Amino acid sequence: MSKLAAGAMITLGWIGRSDAFWKIQCNQLSGGIARIDPLISPGKPSDHAHTIKGGSKFSMTSSSDDLRSSGCTSCNVQQDNSAYWTPTLYFKHSDGTLEPVTEAGQGHFSYYKYNPLVTSSGMTYPVAFPKGFSMIAGNTFQRDYSGLPEPTADQKANGALNQDPEQPWTGNDATQDAEARRAIGFNCLHSAGIPAEASLGRHYLPPAKWVTENCQYGLRTELLFPQCWNGKDVDTANHKDHVRYPNGNGYGASCPSGFETVLPYLFYETIWNTQLFANVPGDFVFSNGDETGYGYHGDFIEGWQEGVMTSALSNCINTTSYQLDTDGAAQYCPDFKVLDLTNPDGCALTMPDALKSDNVMKPGSALPGNVQITTLTTKGPAPKAGNAAPVPVANAGSGSSGSNNAVLPAAQGNEDYQVPGGSGKNGNAGASSSSSSSPAPAPTPPPPPPPAGGPLALQESTITTTYYTNGQEAVKVIVVAKEVTVYADAKPKREVQARGPSHRRRHLHHHQHHHAKDF
């Protein structure tokens, strides 16, 4: 037998699924900057403003069912009425006045990535988000990196990248808190010819002066959501306790015990038109009062038409040829009805009466909601976990968990669930009601992996794929971290081949959009 040395750049048939994704492009809803957060502040104005994408039925009380009944979506897949929202980026002028930063180019992408993870059952493959699913990534009150390695103040002034520890992570580097801090990124989209940055390489908001001098195509904010689910709760009191980050990034990372249903990695990218403020004295600040970037966060409520995501996992994201031929573009997935987003006013948010007097576009010298701008020395209290009981998934106990691809009925995305309302600044949930019904027949899950010990066998390899930006091009690098053993009598379905530079470059889409790296 022969061995391919560690670090070789290769493509391996079925393994191609591990770097597959689809990307949903979203404009903000017309009128979609508002102090609305149905998870944290149901039924009342939220503390700070958000930039909102997705279904038009987004409101102070919207549930997954409400979103699914939306008349339109601001995203380019008609069947996706999910809600995606993050804090709005503002520019604070030297005289203290504020104005929102617009999004650049194609604006926002929500990536759904097919990333198998290791659980107690072995390699486990992603299933669709269940109906009614919600979660939050990030901590709005965070204002420091809490002892984790980070650049010095002088290095930050020059946009230095974070130097994250090598994987696998251990000790303090392996805590869920540390994983969440590393799940935030601020990517400088340089001009052509300047070394590109990997996604999630910088975990703080760089100074405006450095950004406008160096990031010709804007600043891209990035947020990675947890992928390991407990398989039973579609939401919890603080909208976090039902999910966990895996230990490590990429193919073969491991889920914690008790969180062994694998979901698609959900990854937000938003490109901000920071160049509008070149040579203008001032700095950037998020609508939650955060000048550091450590408090960047995002919310998600699932609102997909039932069955579509499960079908797409099998037909598109789980198909190597689809990924190689289309680069994850939604229009090439036969399950998606793709929309034209050229009309910026095509889908509008209904503004609640309580917010019609909010001047989110010209707030003067105070952020909407009179949010205080906080720094390392004025940060607010850390959010507290709520005490309300988790909301169970219907028939959660009826599934099997003993096989590599086993999933609970809840993971198939067909049942009706109750979603907690949540209330208060710290994410404590209150009660809310929603209807429930008998579960529908479960769809067919994605195809299982090839049998262990087959002719082409992984020898505990870790495969990672990274997308680097370089002006108007993206470079895709596939790395085998250990080794792959190929037996002499093997008859692989796909030839093992080295990947040269001509295969690693793909032309970027309009407005200098760049891919997320393989997490």
C-alpha cells in the first residue's frame, strides 16, 4: 500500500461532502433596521437596534410558524422565510453624531454547511433544523477576550490577527465560552495583491482608521453558530442551552456528550461599506453599544418550508458534483425557487407602532434606545441563564441513537413544537403559546457514509478546507492533516488526484464576495 504525506492537497470522492455548503443571499428587509428581537424581548421594543433579514412576518412576537406564513422573504430562496438578525453597525463621528453603515455589494450570506462530526455513535452526519428551532450565538454584553490570547493594543491598532491555539483544544481553550469567542470574526477585504485573510482570523473590531486605509472592499463581520444539538429542545430559556459548539473546526471535530444530533453549520457573513468613511474622523460601534466587537452576536429562527431543507441536504449540499460545479450557489439546487433580489424594496418589514418614532437612520448623538456605548472599563453585566424549563420536542424519546446516522424524529424537521417567548435583558424566557399537532412522516435522511474499512479508508485523518480571499478571487485550500492509506486492490469510485493551483482558484461573484472557510 502507499501513503499520501500529511499536508498533501487532494480530492477524495465521498469526502467532498465534508466541505459542501449552500449559501443564501439576503438583503435587509425594507425598513429592516429596528429595535425588534422576538427571542430576547418578546412583545416590546428590544434594548438595541438590529439589521433584519428574512421573512416579512418578523415582529416582536414572531414564531417559526409566523415566519413560515410570510408573504415574502428578503432572501433569494423563496422557501426560506427564516429570520436572521444581528446588531447594526454605526459610525460615530468625532462630534458624537451617529449614522448607520450600509451593507456593501451582495451584503449578507447565510451559509448552511454540511460538516460531519464525531459523536459517541461514530461519524455523524447533519440533519435539517427541526421546525420551530431558534438559537443565539455570541454575548451582547461581552467587551473583552477574558484571558484568551489576543493581540496587544498596539497590534490591534494595526489590525493584527488573533493567534488561536492549535487543535485539538484543551483546558481553558476547549470551554464553550472560548469556542464562542472564536466564533466571531472581522475580516478585512483587501485589494488585489495583498495577502488574504482566512475567516474568523480576527476576533475584535479593528479601528476605523485602519479599516478604511486597508480594507478596500469593506469589512466583513462573521458569526458561527453551534452545530451540536441535544436532539429534544427546539429552544431553551437563554436560547443557547440546547446547543453546543464542537471541540475543533472542520471534518471530524467532536460533539459533547448529550449534544449528539448534528445540525448544519450556520455561518453569517455581512459585508459593510466601511469605505464610505475613509478619511472621516471617528470610529465604528455596534448598536448594542459595543466598540470592541467582542459583543457581536446573532439570532436565528427557523422558517423553512417543511421538507425543503431535508431534500436539499440530499440533493445539493450532500453531493460532491453540486459543490464542485456550483460553489454552493442557491440557484443550482433543484429544490430551491430562487428569487431576484435586485429590487431593494421588494420585501418590507411592518414597523410596530411603538417603534415608528425611533430614528434609527439619524439617531443624533445617542444610539437607538439610548444605548450607552461601552468599552473594556464600562461593560455591562454578563447575561444570566434563564430558569424556565426547556421546551421539549414532540415524541423526542422515540428515536434511536445507536447508529452512525441515527436521528431523533425531532431532527427530521416535520413536527410542530412550542417555542418559548423569552423575556428580559438577560434572555430569561417567559411563557408563550403555540399550537401543536401530530408529527408528519419523516423524510428520508441524507445517504449514509461509505462502509468503514472500505477500499479507500481514512486513518484517523482530519480534513480541513480553507477559503482565502484575494481581491476578486477566492483560493480554496484542502489539507489532509495526517495520512490516507490506499490499498493496492482498491477500486475507488473517484480517482485520488493532487489538486494544483488551477483547481484552487475560483472567480468571485460580483461585489467582491468571498467564501467562508471550512469550519
